[in-house]
Amino acid sequence: MKHQVLSGGERVFFAYAPSGDVAAPLVYANYGSPEDFDALEKLGITVEGKVVIMRYGKCFRGLKVMNAQSHGAVGALVYSDPADDGFQVGPTYPAGPWRPEGGIQRGSSAFASLCGGDPARAAGPNTVEESCGYSQQEILPQIPAMPISYRDARPLLKSLEGPIVPEDFQGGLEFQYHTGPSSFSKVHVVTNNSFVTTTIWNVIAKIPGKLQGDEDRPVILGNHRDAWIFGAADPNSGTAVMLEVARGLGSLLSTGWRPIRSIYFGSWSGEEYNLIGSTYWGEKNADGLLKNAIAYLNVDTAVTGNAQMKVVATPSLSTAFLDTLRHIKDPIQGKSLLEVFAPQIGTPGSGTDYAVFLDHLGIASLDFAFEINPTHDYGVYHSIYDSFDWMEKWGDPTFQYHKTAAQLWGLFALRLADSKILPFDHIAESKTLGLHVDKIEKLDTYTAIVDLQPLRDAIAQYSSAAQKLVSLDQRFLLRGSHNEYNDKVSLAERQYLIEEGLPLRKWAKNIKQAPGIYLGYAAEEFPGIVHALRENDIELAQEQVQKAALCIQKVAIFLDASSSKSVTQA
């Protein structure tokens, strides 16, 4: 059987996928997660020496390729299944907002969870080995890989033989899926990609605060500027919103106002190629202006609809952000955003520019978006159809949620940059950390041999210190030392960093959260412990418990309200 994969006139590729020419039998591996490859092995299906076809979803595309490569595959194809963002979800573009049969999702295929930033570290003082603990080859795919549409995946999947797939492998195309191998002898995958070193530009703007030099505690707002094709939603909805926030604050400046703390705007480039621009800027300024930065507020894809509001944040920021939602009205219902959306604040993972600030530098971070669907990503993500026409018809026809996003982002930035007393809530964070420990105990991989009590004891110490700080905050104010109080609550995040980094991830240093090492986008809480449990390494798991507990104890000491001495920077 012969079938030529067509691209509908689109030039499609994966960033960082190598050039290659392979011909091999085809195997279907569902979403390409480790669990999916385990399921194939239980069915007696090997992917060694095969081309693997996987569908988008559940984990980052680069890690799909990484997982296939680690199991011996010689090539990878990744397609968008209609069950995930196509006709099974709703009408397809242009008749509706969901992915048409020729829509192809581009993207980076770097192994992003291992290390953020330029895989070559072509700029900056450190090599990739020094920054990441890996060589360039170890964090980039070594097999040819490319994205395709479900129109072109259909005949490939339809031709597969072998066992009927498990129930959760079945996608939305109109036939029963099989694992393969393929009924034809081989599928031929050819990629022809060039690796070049070129210049990219970050654009940085600053509103100087009243505090100067080492006394300044900057607030950073960021959005990336590069896009796959038009990028009307990703990232230009966020770019438009950030420019509106800048315009609004500029109007305030014209009245003679100045914030207490400096506000920086970062328009990042190279985000789609593994967060290059923001990571470089973060690493470069780690010991300079970012040493005392109190928060990074990111908006990437600001608006794809109004079905839900998604928020991920450092827990100490959650109370103030939810309170800010009370002061912004929903443009349709006229009620507050908190009443309309009541968002559950999640744990930051990765896939956007807060990674370097939170995971590497220990700066409290937040990201929010208005989304089209509570369970599915918007249908034209990273495709040629992510256009102004799509946004005007389906995403935000009146652009009223763009306006709302600007109001929310700007008001929250002002609360952090211009409040005499910073609204960080460590009581809320201590409660959240306790819930994360509960979550570990519910994992299938958890064993009671691993003693989590040191972690619970440290969280109790942290909670006590946070409550004591709140009860004595008037003491700070009466003696005119609110700057000391502010430093305690806003810089505590630095105490969660461990110099050696997480297991297998030197670059990611925050013990509280990181993108799942095999997930890429979604977060894992206490990732060092979770990783060790997954690997059934009891000794490592207990070691990671002790390291996490020590960091949390350091936070408690850092917050100690009985101390009147100057706060020591981490």
C-alpha cells in the first residue's frame, strides 16, 4: 500500500528534529506516555526498530518523541486526533472553532522537561552541560520526527493490524484502532531540517519605581512574541493585552504617578523553541535586577474563549489574585470574575515563559487565560488557522475578554508594585503544601516505606511561622519596618531552591513543583519525591523527602517574625 502524506500547502516541521530518512513498520502508541508504551509491551508489541505514530495530548510533543526514542523507535509521527480537538469536540473551522482535518500542530521537539532555554547555550557564560547537566544531543531528538494532520493519519491508522487497542487508546476516527505493526511492509519518513545559529531579540521596557538600587523589588510582566504562523491566540492575544497594560500604566505615568517598585515588561522571542528568550534573560540577570524581584506575571495565550478561566500560580499569590478577581466585572454577565469563573488555582508546570523565573530562580509566578473549553485545548493551536479570522469569529468576537484580561493583569501588577504592604499569603501556601503531601500518599507508586512525616513536620513549622508573622505584622508597621515584612513574605520562594537541582534535572531547582519529567506541560508537586517513587527508588525518595523538608524549614526560619534583623537573601 502506498500513501503520500500531504500538508495542504503548509510547510510543517518540528523544531530541533534532525534530518533523516527511515523506512520501517508502523506502530500506534496512543499519547506516547510511558504508561502507553508499557501497555503496548503488555500486549506483546515492541516499537524497537519501528516508526511510532502518536496523537497529541496528555504530554508535551517533545517527550512523546523522547519516550519513543528511548524504547528503540527509529522515527516518530504525531497527529491531532479529532477526539481531542477536532470534529468529535464540535464543528471544525471555518464552520466552528475546532481543528479541521488538514490542521497540523507544529512545535518544538526538544526534551523540554530536562532543561529550558537554548539547547546549545550559544549565548551566555555557561555551556549547556554546565547549565543543564546534559549535552545538547541528550536534550534533542536523535530520530526523524514530524507532525501530520488527522486527514493524513487516517489511512496510516486504518491500515494497522495487530491487537485491538485498549479502550483509552481509541481515538475519534471512524474505525476501530489497532496497535500495529502496519499491514504494509514499511512507512517511509523523510525530514530535511537545517540547524542554524541566529540572533533573536527580547524587548524590555521599565517603569522605574520609587525604590532604587538594591532596595528595589521589581515586578516582571511577560509574554512571548514569536508564533507558529499567525499566532492570533498564541501568543498575540497575550501580546495585545500586554501592550494595553503598558498603555494604561503609561497614562498613569503622565499624571505624575510612579509605583513604589519598578515594573518591567518582557516581550520574549524564541519561546516556541524551548523558552529561549526568557530563559537567557532570566539567567543573565539572576544576580542583578532579578535578585530581588518579587513576582513574575505571565500571560501567553490570553484569550481563546470564555468557557473557563485557567489560573496557575505560586500558592502565596493565590489569595491576592482571587481578591483581585472581585474587582473586575465579567463583560457578559456583569458579575465579578470571581463569581462567574471561581477558578481553582493550579500548580504551574511549564510550556511557557514563567519556567526560568519559578523553577530556576525561585521567583513567585502566575499565569492566567480565558479558554474556550474546560476540557479541550482550543482547536487551531499552532496551526495556520490560528488567525485573526478565527479569533474574530470564535475566540473573542468583540474582543471584550482581551479588555478584561488587560484590566485584570494591570490591576494585579499594581497591587504588587504599589502596595505598601505586600499581599503574599503564606498561610494559604502552607495549606496547599499539605494537600500536595496528601496527593503523594494517594499515588499508585507510593509506599508507606517512604516516611513523609519529616515533610509534614516542616509544613507545620512553616504554617506556625506564617501565622505568627500575620499576627505580629502590626509590630513591623508600628516600628516603621514594613520593608522587612515585605521582604520576608515576597522573597521566601528563594528558600525552596536546591543548588544541585532535582533528580535528572540540574536546571530545575525548586523542590515544590516542576513540569513532569515525562509530561512536560503538566506540573508535579514535590517532583523529586514523585520521580523517585515512579522509579521505585526508595532511598532516593527518602532523600528527596529530607531535602524538601529542609527547604520548607528554611522558609519557616526566613519568615520568623520574632527576628528584627535584616532579611538575608538566599
